Amino acid sequence: MNKIKSRTSNYLKTIYETSYTQRWTCNKQLATMLGVLPGSVTEAVNRLISQN
């Protein structure tokens, strides 16, 4: 699996897992869980939205 697919899978998995414990989450919380900067989460989520 290439880096982009792996990274996307990590974001999706974290969002999915978080949805079981909370109704919503913010980018800052996802960033903390993933060990990345909040801006990286924003970019990843925008990329996922653009891909439908």
C-alpha cells in the first residue's frame, strides 16, 4: 500500500473509531489521536470530501 493510501486509511479509521464514542469530533482531537498537526487533518478531510 502506498503512503497516500495508508495515510488516508489511518484518517478514515480514526474518524470511524471516534464516531463510536462521540457524535462528532474536531480536527484538533483527530490530530492528537493521529500524532499530526491540525492543519494536516484539515487538508486530509478536504481531500476526502473532494474524492466523495
